[in-house]
Amino acid sequence: MAVVKDFSVEEKLVELIKLQKLDSKLDQIQTLKGELPIEVSDLEDELAGLNSRKNRIEEEINGISDFINEKKEIIKESEALALKYEKQSENVKNNREFEAINKEIEMQQLEGKLAEKHIRDANVELADKVKVFEEVKHRIEGKEAILANKKQELGKIIAETEKEETAFQSKIEKARKEIEERLLFSYDRIRKNYRNGLAVVHVERDACGGCYNAIPPQKQSEIKQRKKIMVCENCGRILVDEELSESVEIK
């Protein structure tokens, strides 16, 4: 753990203001990206799900097609057997043989008709699957186009801000080392509590610059004296006077 030298309260406040301004600058850079990183991630997840669904439907289509081909083979076999039995019927010697052969012919004809029914039903199912497959494929193409645009947009922003972002991150790391652990813990905790990331604010028009609640004159006087760390009783943010805040510049 880095050793932090003993700062006066005013010096501590200056370091906190500096860190807040650096963090706010980095927050602004992150804001430029907006929701793009989340949108890209969500689109990638959605595409992964759609592609899995497409592959599953494709397997089902192949399965139905194989089933139809099997039934077509059954029809061919039944027709061949029926033809064979018809030829045999020309040489029967008695009614018993004739009836037996007729039954075999009827069985093969029934087998063929059943296979034809299975094919009709399977073709209906196949048409539905193909329709769904095309719909999913179309959705994937649309999502891929959107994702490509989002990635291009995000990549452009990253390229434009990467150098500046890296510089601010480096300055933030350096600034954090100048602040005692207890204050840094409080600062981080307060920052996490608010979407705008403001943990240190100055008094503006007799009010807290974070929640805009009025600050009593006596407390404002104490804040200007810079003899102790003061916080807003309403929102808990660290309060500094406007003059001190404006005197702190970051490069």
C-alpha cells in the first residue's frame, strides 16, 4: 500500500476535487460511447441464439427430408413387389394361391398408400419448417447488418477517444495515490451511489451542487474555512466552496 503524506484539510480537498474532475472527464468520454457497448453485446447474444435456432431448424428439415426419401423408397419397393406378385398371379394353379397373391398385392398397395400419406404430412411440416427457417435467416441477416453498423460506430468512437481515455486513466491512478485510504473509500462509495458519478460538489447559490438542497449560512462558512471535511446532510456528497473548486485545474 502506498504511503500517503500528511496533507492539510485544504490539500486533501484539492486532491479530492482534482480526482473528481478527472473522473468526470473520463465519465464524459464513456458517455460518448453511450449504450453502444451494451447494444453490441446484446446483439451478439441475440445472434448466437438465432444461429442456434437456425441450426436446430436446419437439422429438423434434414431429418424430415430423410424421412420423405425413406418413404419414397418404400413406395418403390411396394410397387416393385406388387408388380412381381401380379406376374406370379398369371401362373397360379388354384384359388388358394390366387387369393394369397392378391392379399400380398393389397398389402403392398396399402403400404404404398400409407407411405404416400406420410409423405404428404411430412411435406406440410417441411413447408412450415422451411418458412420458419427463412424467417430466422432473414432476422439474422438484419441483426448482422445492425451489429456491423454498431461495431463500426463504436470502433470509430474508441479510435477517437482511446488516447485521451488512456491519458485520463493514468492521471486518475496517480491522483488516487495522493488520497488517504479512508477518504478514497468514502469517495468511491459516494460516486457509486449516483448515476452522474459526483462525489465532490461545490456550494452553488447557497445550495448543494449535487442535490440542490439549501446549505445553512453557518455550514457554508465552515466549508469556506476548509478546516474539516464537510458533507451534505441530504445526499452525503463532499462539499467544497466554489472558489476552491474553480481554482483546481486539470490538464
